[in-house]
Amino acid sequence: MSLAAPWGLAALLLAAPLTLWYLLRSRRPAVVVPSTLLWRGTDRSVAAAVPWQRLRPDRTYWLVLAAIVAGALALARPTVAAPAQLGDHTIVVVDTSASMQADEGGPSRLELARRGARDLVDRMAGEQTVSVIDAGPRARIAVAATGDAGAARRAITGLASTGGAADVADAFTLAASLQRPGERTVTHLFTDGPVPPDAIAAVPAGLVVNGVGSDRPNLAVARLQPLPGGAGGAQAFVQVRNLGQLGTAATLTVTLDDREVARRDVDLGPRDTQDLIVDVGTAPAGAAGVLRASVTPRGTDAAGQDSGDALAIDDTAVAVLTGPRRVRALVVGPGNVYVESALAAVGGVEVRTAQTVPVDLTGVDLLVVDGVVAPIRPEVPTLYLAPRRPPADVTVSGTAELPAVTFQDPAAELLTDVDLSGVAIAEAQRVDAPTLQTLASGPSGPLLLAGRLRGTPVVYVPFSLSRSNLPVQVAWPVFAANTVSWLAGPPSAMPTVAGTTATVPVPAGATAVTAIPPAGDAVPVDPLRPQVRLDHPGLWEIRVEGPDEVVDEQAGTVLAVNADPDESDLARGRPAPVEQTGRRGEAAPPPAQDGRRSLVPWFLAAALAALVADALWPSRPLRRASAGRTSRRRAGRRAAGAPV
């Protein structure tokens, strides 16, 4: 045992006044008499007890002295060695993904991780420091290199789980940034899954992986997709999954604006998935309706046990359903049957044509500029098809002959289900547009761009359809439908996975945009770069400021965010309880140091127990019992004729 604060032993000096008080306190002998009736008329004694008597300690003395000794040792902060794998600087990384909310028979996985992290902090020695990193969808440093164990424990207790996956690679990068040269650093990761492959390269030296959790049954709504139909009707595609090792029965409930529209009983085998199409009635006209699908266990599982559901965050999925939207498209150009036919084939789109761009674009939701002079500044969402004169912020520096498509962004919404590999182009403009994102390109430059020009969403195609084979490719009508949805907004907003960054639909003319999460503070959004990180599942409300017509257009806009479906599998592989590794190509890290376990609570408990024992000691009953025993002994001696 060692003492972290030896000066605390100075409290032992309190034993001196206690002993002195016992030497100087008054003492009068106790005498048993039959009555005090005749004493009332006598003078009272004025003699005090004799000071400086011989020390006669009683049980109170010993109990108080024990309390003083235990309290002094507690102030000296005694510790004993304890295995903990600590360093001069210990970095604690806690996984706060959605799966960490799983119930483990009482505490959640996150609570088990918190307990393990707090136990590490409690074993820190005096000169050691600790950092805490929250490994959620956005990794962050909760506290950095502090020697204050209380601050570290508060940071660990304040960690909360989100609905997305953990960005472990980013958390490791933050951990590496906290390491200092010449300092022994140990990083502890508390997680319920193995280290992701994309994070292996960022593993810090001296990593110790602490696995939490066990195989747990789980039901989940893995996907909810609204399907607006004809005549205002709508359906919903729902995918229900059983991630347990035993079959189970469940009930699926679908509601539209809190009104139940469908209920299905489903039987799921082990690790089974069922896809269902349910009718949800009439989609709301103009206003957004909230579609919810919830699954609950029904009865018992195949083994006759309660079919419990260990993770609640994925039991419900939300989506936003709207009625068919009317999009008024104006195609300006010499006439192109491919453009007009592709747009007219998209549900809810009304197509008009013109030879030049009109000055007043009132009543136009989508403008197509096909080979003619474009306005200097776009006023409505616009699709540019090799305009004769580009808008401001777009520069054309010549043409390229026979450009080939060698790159296509696989994550671009505009290119969903669109394959441009078979497109042949005779001639394309050489375009430079710093504010737009390149979605497809070749050696000669961009071949498809999208983004915002001065706040207005635009799509720029630098080649004419008549100078390519795109109109006769299967990709063309799909691309046209995607363009309408991206520029004018889809008829039903597709749900988004928590933890992803989404582009917020912002109308032209908006001066300020705010995203309101399901819980927490509002998030400001840049109208020129309207992207927001959607961390929490639920409905995110989008509010805009600007002219009245802009505010009216955006009123009631919400984004549906659901838990990451990859987090629902609670039976996935977990790491070994302890796994120490180093970076590839580097020598093994030096062995971690043992920690120290504090004995302060034990000594404080001993001091308190001594004081409580003194206060509750039954002194008077014991004294009466002793006097009774003495009287009985004397009576027995008299009866036996022995001297008393």
C-alpha cells in the first residue's frame, strides 16, 4: 500500500486532545443505594473530580480513536496496485453508435462501457492524465489530457448514443493528435463490434480493445419507403428483420399522421427478413404526412421463451409522404422531342415550350435552357443543355472533340440507376464552374455538373443531346426523372440514415435556413451550401427566412431520419476482451503500467462505522444488567453465609 497524500496523517494529532480530555474529565464513583430520599436535606457536594487521573479508556475512547485513525488514513489517500493497463497518458475512446443502446439485461451496452471507462479513471495514479473521445457519427474530444479524475468521470457519464454508426477511424485520428512525444500513451476502445476495416490503418500504437455486450435478439424495421400512387393513393414498402438466432412472431403497425392504416402479423425465422407492401390510403394533398412503421414482438419465440427485443431505436421507422406534386416545366430552345418526351413522362410534370427565355418566369418551377442564351443569373431551378451563352460563374473556354466519360460519381443522387459508360459524345464545351460539383468527367474536363449558382439549384450538361447518343440510351429517361426530383423536389422525401450529411431543400431567395432536430438545439444551415449532419433519428424540421412567398413555399418541410440498419445486428462479432496492437510496420508498444486502486472509500466507511457504533451502543441497558448481576451475586453470598 502507498499513500498519495502522506500529509493527511497529520490528522492523527487529534488523538492527543481526545486522550487529554479523558485525563482531565470529571469522574464520580457510581454507588448503588436503596433510596435518595434522605439526601434531599443535605448540602450538595462542591468537590469536583480530581484532575490528572490515571487514564481509564472505555469503549467510547477506543471507537473515537479508531474513527480518527481511519479518517487520517483516508486523508492520506492510500492506494494499492491494480491491473489496469494505463500509460502516462490514457486515451479512452467510447463507441456511442446506435447498437450501444442495446439492453444487456438491465444496463445498456453504453452503460457497461461507461462503467469500464470510469473504472480505468478510478485506477489512475497521481501523475497520470486521461483523455475521453466520443466515437459517434461525428467523433469529438470530450475532455483532453486532464489529471482531474472528477472531470474525466463527468465527461464519460455525459456520453450519449445516437442513431448512426461510429466513426472509429476519425476517433483514432483524434487519439493520434492527442499523443505527445516522449510520453507513454495507451488507448482504450470500448465497443461492441470489431474494429472496422477502414479504421485499421489509423489504429494508434498501444491500442487496447475492450469488448462489451453479448448476443441479443432484436427486431427491426430496416426500411420504410413511401410509394405515391395514382389518383392520390399511396403505398408503403416496409422491410422487417429478425436479427435473433431463434424464430419469432411480431406485429407490424403502419400509421399515417398517427392514424393506423395497416396492421400485419408476421412470422420470422432465425435471421429472417420479410418485405411487405401495404396500402396507406390517400396521400395528403399539398401538405406532408408522417408515415410510421413499428414492429413489436408477439407472444413467445420458437423455444417458448419471451421473444424480447433488445434494441428499441430501430423498432420504428419514419418517412414523409406527400401528394403528387405539380411541376411546371418550361423548355426553351429550337425544339427537342427527346427533352419534351422525357420530362412529360415524369409524373406530375407539365411541359411548355418557348424559343427564348422570358423575362418573367412566374409560374415556372423548372427551366430547361437547350442550346440558347441563358439568363445571367438563374431565378428558378434550371437544367442547362450546352447553352449558347452560359450563366454567370460558369466559364466556357472552347470545345473538346470526342470526349469520353471516364469518371462517374457513384454517390450522386442525380446518377442513381444511371450508367453513362455507354454514352458517346461528338463535341462538348470546356467548362470551368468552381461553385458546381463535377458528377461525371473525362480527360478533357467535366461532362456533368450540379450544384447551386447564387443560391439556385442547377444542373449543367456541357454537350448537346443532338451531338451524343444519350437520348437513345436507357440512362436518359432515368436521368431526366432524377433531374426533376433533384431540382424541383421529389413527390415524397426519401428517409435518410442517421449519421449522414444531407442536402437541405432550400428555395431560391432564402436568406437564412435552420434545421430543427427531434431533440436538442437548432442547427444553422448555410443557404449557399445547404448541408446538415443528421445525427438523431426522427423528423427534422426545416425553417427558412426570406420573402413571404419563399417562407410559404418551404412551410412544413421535414426530413425523415432513421437509425442505421447496419447497427441492428446485435449478434455480430465482437473483439476479444483485451487486444493490444501496434501500427503496422512498427515495433510492439511498451507494456502498459498497472493502475492504482484507491482505498479511501473503505477507510471512510470504517470511520463512519466506528462513530455509528459509538452512538448506537446500548450503554444504559448494559449498566442496568451489570448492576442486576452484582445484586444477585451478593444475595447468593448472604444465603450461603459467605461474607458479602
